[in-house]
Amino acid sequence: MYQKLSLRKKLVIVLPLVCVVLFLGVFNYRESLALWVAKIFRLDTVALLLSHDDVGLRHLLGNYYFNGGKYDLVQAGKYYKELIDINPTDTVALYQLARIEFVKGDNIKARNLLNQSLAADPEWKQPYYMRGLAHVYLGEFAQAARDFEIFIAWKPEDWGGYNDLAWAYLKDAKYEEAWLAAEEGLQKFPDNLWLNNTAGVALWNLGRLDKAEHHLMTAQESAQNATVATWRRAYLGNDPATYEASLDAMRDAIDRNLEGVRSESGRLP
């Protein structure tokens, strides 16, 4: 006849099994156990004691602290630096550390790390996008444009490449080129708020006010419908605490651009 086991009896049965599993984990499956401890319980120190030289674990921890669950640039940078110490040609660690330096505003350091990442794996073109951003902030507009073009050819389904190529041209006062880059992106992403805003600004500078107003109105509508989740997807490396304020600032910028176009065209009262 079935009898319900008491809590004490259950512990007598279960605890030895747990000890066996942990014993096997430490000695036979050390790396898997460390990853499990880090991922499920976020016990970094314990996980690293179990797997002090595990590359996969450090990638996991770096990504977790770089807005993969928690936002701590110091901790994220620590793990990426450790990865580079283990392997100076770890292209992903170099790229991620460059992103952190970019967010912190050190564009020279970011650019140098991206150069190293590209040298380590020339086939992986993602670093070209970040290097393009660093080039723009350093006033290196021609280099930025080349990097964005390489990125677009590699990943044409990413709207960011088109928008930031147009942005680089805007910063260089090349308004026709800016419009053409934004237009190419809009053929794939017609409602994208960033592309429509950039297109509107380029057309405004070209004196094509009716068309500028059309794109800015589309940007305005898309921005009003955007959510914090929308902003997060576009700016994964930024502090989540800033997302709502940044989205509001973008909405205000679009409104000001639209007001400027309408004022110039005589449509404001």
C-alpha cells in the first residue's frame, strides 16, 4: 500500500542524490555546471571558481552585464578584458569592449578596438557599423561612409546601416547623398521613424519642403506609436534608465524639424 513519505525521509533520499550530481558535475561536467550556476543563479564568483578559464562563461557574464539582464558597464568590461587576456584575437570580446568604450564616449579607444576586431576576423563585418559611428563622432566622415557601405552590403536587412550612412553624409553637409542613402533604406523600411526623420532633414536642407514635410509627418506618427521596447531594440548598449527620456527627446526633435519645415514653407500661422 502506498504511504506518503515524510519530509525527513524525502531529504534522506534526495540530498545524497544532489551530492552525487554535484560531485559528478564538478569533476566530470565542470564547465556545464559553471555555466548553469552563472546563468540561473548569477553567482559569478562561484561559477568562476568552478570554471576559472572558461571562455563561454565569461562571454555569458559579459553579455549579461551589458544589458542582457543587468546593466553594469564596469562588470561587463571586466569580463571582456579577461577574454582578451585569454585570447587577444577574440573578435567578439574586442567588439563588445569597443561598444562599451563607445557608450562611455571614448571614440578613439572604441575605433582602435574595432580595428583589432576586424583584423582578427575580416569576414565578420558587424564591427564596421560600430566603427562607422566612432568615425562620425571623430569627424571622419568619409571613413564613416565607407564603413557603413560595407556593413550595408553585408547586412542589407538592417535599417541602421542606411540611416547612419545618411547621418554621416548629413554631418558632412552632403545633403543629396544623405537623401539617397535614406531613400534606399525607406524602400525597405517605409515607416521607420529614424529613416523618415533623417530623410526629412536632408530634404529640408535641399529645399524640397513638401517632400521633407511628408517624411517628417511619417516620422512623427511612427514616433508617437513607438514604445520603450522599440527604443531598447535600437539602442541595446545604452542604459535602460535613459530609454524613456531618449524617446521623448526624439519625438521633440522630430516635432521641431517639422515646425522648421512648415515655418520655412509658410504653412505656420
